[in-house]
Amino acid sequence: MSADNIIAFVDLLGKKPELFSEHQTSLWELSESWPDDLGAISKKIIRWCKEHNVYGEFLKMVPDTTRGPGGMKNLNVERAKELIANAIRQSIPDKPNNNDQNKPSSKTSQS
């Protein structure tokens, strides 16, 4: 079940990146500290989806992730982290900078 949740999240990032457009900074923060256990990664994903109101869409993806023998059912922690990181990079190509959001725009002309 944990592998299914992880793959569902990766699929959701790939198929519906618009759901994450308002949560880019939080998504990048999520991706920077994954536990070393598939169950814990799955729980962290579920908690994040619930907190950011994408849980309903996430649940819709879970049945679509059923894989045959030798597929993603054999997902290990390192591969899961890699898949999630790649999906985040593809759905949000530029890492948001928290400092830039709070700085006033100061364009000065240099003559």
C-alpha cells in the first residue's frame, strides 16, 4: 500500500501539476527531508496532501497505480525518493526562493 501511495503522488505530480502551483515552496520543502522508510514516506505524503487540499485528487490516482509482478510493488526507499524528487522537479522546474517572495522589487537603473 505504501508503494501505491508513493506512485500515486508521483503520478499526480506528473498528470496534474496545476494542483501544486500554489504550493511550490511547501512542495520543495517536503522533498528535502524524506524518512528512510516507505511507510513513513507514504504517511508524510498523505499528511501533506490533506494539508494542501489535494487529498481527493491524490485518492483518485491510487487505483491507477496497480502494477503487475516486478513493477513498482518492489519499490525501495532510495528509488521512491528519486521518483518523487524527479516528479517535483518536472512539475515545478524552478525551485522557489522564500527570500524573493518577501523582498520588495527594487529595480534600479544603472547609468
